[in-house]
Amino acid sequence: MSGSFDNTVRIWKAPSTGEEEHVLRGHSGEVYSVAVSPDNRHIVSGFSDDTVRIWDASTGEEKHVLQEHSESVYSIAVSPDNRYFVSDTVRIWNAAGSLGCVGRLSSQEQAPG
């Protein structure tokens, strides 16, 4: 899996053939960060168009666009239980339910419950 300045996320058939399996399109900006969920079902990506997008890893279909950032998203990580992901600034998202932002962290705050 790779992100690119051509506004795409690419999924590769590595290491078997190295061929491109899917090209994920839909952004108006460069891809800065890409993460795959531990269960391999979803890809989460951050872009210079201030969005976070969730994709179906097996089909390449865009599932959700999250637009709560006010600037480029440079980092993404998914929790080991697939319930949350974090995007920089830091926002914590509920990946298992409403897909709402459930918390924000600064140097003086703590993660929710």
C-alpha cells in the first residue's frame, strides 16, 4: 500500500507479483499518510485536502469521508482492536460505530475513558 502526490492510494499485490491491485481516487490533494486496520478490512488515509478517508481494503471502494480537520492530515494510526483510529492534531475517531470524533488531545488533555 502506498500514498502518492498524484492524489491516490495504491494497493499492491506484494510480495507475490508486485502488481497494482487497486487505485483509490477521490482526493483533491496529495496523500500524506496511509494505515491499514489490523483486521485488514479497511484502509484509512490522510490528505492535503484536510480530509480523512476510509476505504474498503478488498474492493477499493470509498466508504467514508471525514472532514473535521482544518489543515492537512500528516499521520494516521489504527488501534489494535479496530475500534479507533487517530489522525494528527490529535483527534480520536470511533471506527466501530458512528465514525464521530470522540476526543481531541493536546499536551494538557487525556484520551477518553
